[in-house]
Amino acid sequence: MGFIIVVVITTAVTWVALHFMSGVAYRIGLLDHPNQTRKKHQQSTPLVGGIAIYSGLAAALLLSTPTIQELYFLLAGAFLIVIGGLDDRFELGVRSRLLAQLTAALIMTLGAGVVIESLGDLFGLGEIKLGLWAVPFTTFAIVGVINAFNMIDGIDGLAGSLTLLALFGMGYLCWSGGQAMPTLLWVTVPALIPYLICNLQLPGGRHKKVFLGDAGSMLLGLIVVWLLVELSQQAPSVLSPVTALWLIAIPLLDTLTVMARRLGCGLSPFHPDRRHLHHVLVRATHDARQALLLIILMSATLAGIGLLGQELHMPEAVMLYGGVGLLIIYYRVLSRPWALFRQLRAPASEDTTAPRFKRAIGSFRR
């Protein structure tokens, strides 16, 4: 089937699913209700973005004569959508989500055979082959990336936009390497657009607000990690493993930082709070849309660094150590965000803005 036809069908199926499932969500209680602690939206909102995106992807892949790997992807994605949807409705808890992620990871590795077998020359000492550790390591990486996208989904449009950036980066590398893009890569874009239009209340999607839900954010994490592993391990590869980390740098940096801080406070790494980058920026700017644009800019910059490093054939060890240094800086800044913004704002407002900002985010130290 032609490219244009598949794109149109994917977009249409996603759009119809968004509207149909939004009505169903109100009847079955699949809604995200606002509260005074973590959820600041104004009204109950359908958690059907992930279901709609999966519907569009399934239609596109099934109409494009799917490969065995793509059928396994649909199976893994369906499992995340079902368990994630049940969690959105009944709040099953972290263990249920982790079990679903582990199952999806095993479908991806043992079923589809999408496995990280080589880490490249990460330390400048030669290629690192994982051998018998390939499946366990890949499973750990899959669960980690899925959780990273699940945790970053805190303000409108963020998880979807970061997914698009990663897809565009992978698409560029396929183009520059002279290789065809995997079907999953290019059909995900038209499946995401209708969701983002409704989620961000853009023209055409006003008064049709929807959220991804855990089902949707986990699905996006699966899509991204599936493509990163596939493109980095195929022969010839168009993507080095270390470049893959730069393409999803913000979700990884934020998740590692938040988890480390929680563990340091004696809490579960999955304990919910408002200490993510998007929470800090929303409090600093008082504008969620501005915070979104800032994070997109940061993510695009880091992805660009990764792409430039690969295009210039920078040593993979240099790119890895640069990433580690970035993680240290990120952790330091996010541990004391009020200090950074006090210094940035002091020249313009002397001592008036910084104390007010420090009071506004004082909860980050508790």
C-alpha cells in the first residue's frame, strides 16, 4: 500500500479513536481527576491517548503487510495498553506496571529477537560484546526507557514531543546512512499528531482534551526503545548505542536524577513527587507551555549534539563521558534549582524575585 495512503489511514484511525474512546472514557470512568497535590488540570480528562495511538499504529502496520517483528511489537504494545489502561482506571500500582513492562521486554527480546548484542566501543578499549548477557541487559534497558517516558509525562505534550524528536533523529540517521526507515518509525508520526493536537488544544482539537495515561506513555517508551535497539544493532547500523542515549537524553537524565534523589531520601524510586524538570520549570515560568518549549529546546540541543558527534565520527568513549558529565551537572542543578534561578534573575530584579522563587519551590527540599 502506498506511503500517502498509509499515512492518511493512520491519522484518520487515530483521530476517530480519540473521539470515540473519549466518549467511552466518561461512561467507564477512564478519567484523570484533578487534585490539590500532583494533578493541577481543571477538569476530569479522558485517559485515551495511548489507546488511540495504538489503534492508528495497528491499522497502519496490519495494512502494510507486517513482518514477524512488527506483529510481536503489536503484541507487546497491546499488553502495555491493556495493563496500563487497567492501571489508569483502577490504580493497580507500580508492581503491575513493572510486570507489564517486563512482559513487553521479553516479547521484544525472546519473541522478536530485538536485542542489544553490542555496546560499541564505549570505553575506548574495543567493542563490547554482551554475549550471554545480551537478553538480560536488553530487558533492563527496555524497562528503564519505558519508565523514563512514563515518568516524563507530566505536562501537556511533553512525552509526545520528546518521542517525535527521537523519531526525527532516527529518521535523519536512516536518511543520511542511505537506509530505508522502519515502518514503525514513520507511521508513529501520523499516529502522534492527532493526539498532540487534542492534548495541546491546538486548532482542530479545542474542547477535545485527552491525556496519554500510563498506557500511552509506556507505549511511547516501547516504540522509542524498540527502534533505538533495532537501528543500533542491525548490520550495517545507522545508529551507535551511545548516540541512542543522546536522542533520549532528557527522559533518561530526569529519571536517573529523580530516582537517585528519592533513594537518597530513603524513599522508593517510584514514589510520586513534583521534583521533575518540568515541575521545576513550570514553577519558575508560571507557564506550562513555556516550560514545554524550554524542554523541547533542551532535548533538541542534546539530540543534535549526539547526531553531530556521530556524523563527525567522534569517539564513542568521548560521547559517553560527555553524557556522564552532563548527568552530574543535571543532578547538581536539579538538586538546588532555586540557586540557579536566583543567580539568573538577580541582575534584573536584584533580591526580590529569587527569594520568592525559592519559597515557591521550597517543597523540593522536603
